[in-house]
Amino acid sequence: MTTTATHRAWLVVADTHRAKLLECSPTPTGRCHVEERDAIEQQWEGHEHGRPSPLAGKTGNSYAARHHEAEEDIQRFARQLIEWLTKAVEINDISRMTVFAPPRFVGALRKVCPDRLAGVLDVRVGDLMNLPADALPAHPLIEGLLVRPPK
């Protein structure tokens, strides 16, 4: 007899500033129940609006300086997210987790992901952060990942 625990899937939906850890499990009727287990937001606020950047020229923030700061923010959150995911994997004894993020952030995550976590994470392109949890099981990027028990 198979238990529903073997049919769970762990997902993370992220953007460049926040992420949600989701646990997907089948209901007795065979539908998929998605529950948000945890969430994280970027802890570093970046440069204050209107405050001159040390990277900017004499006339204030230049495009290059703002672009550089945005890239630093993305890299910083990628490191923060990887640390958070490492703890989530350990606490929940997760052997496989699929992470969906926008293309620009996927690259940042892959750069900072340690080998020990890379074997657990399947990082994919998908901007799903703003979808409600109950809409995720039917999304084409996700529906094939969710194993449902035989009826």
C-alpha cells in the first residue's frame, strides 16, 4: 500500500525579491492540495531612494550604477535564498525540490548553489510567483511534476 507521503512534491516559486516554499500532496479525491509552508523576502533593502550612490557619477545615479546595484541585489538575494533552501531541505528531509524563477534569477541561483544542494534542486525557468497556490497544480509547468496516487 502506498502512502500519500510518497506522492508529495516540494516546489519553490521565486522572483528577485521573495520566494515561497510549497508542499503539494494529493487529497483523497485525487486532486492536488498546495500548501504554503514558508516564505522569505529579501532582507537587504538596497540603496535608499534619492540617496546618491557611491557608484554614480557627479550628477547622481547613472544608468550603469543603477544596473550594477540591481545586479548586486539579485546576487545577494540568490545567496540568501540558497541558504534558506538549504535549511528547508534539512528541516523537512526533502530529497527533491523544484524551483521556478525568472530567467535572470535562475542564472544567479545556479551560480551560488553549492554542489550538495544542486543534487536536490531542480532549478527551472518559470515566473510563477504571483499565481495563487490553488492555480499552480493546473499550470503547464507544474502539472507534470505532481505525481498523483492511482485511483
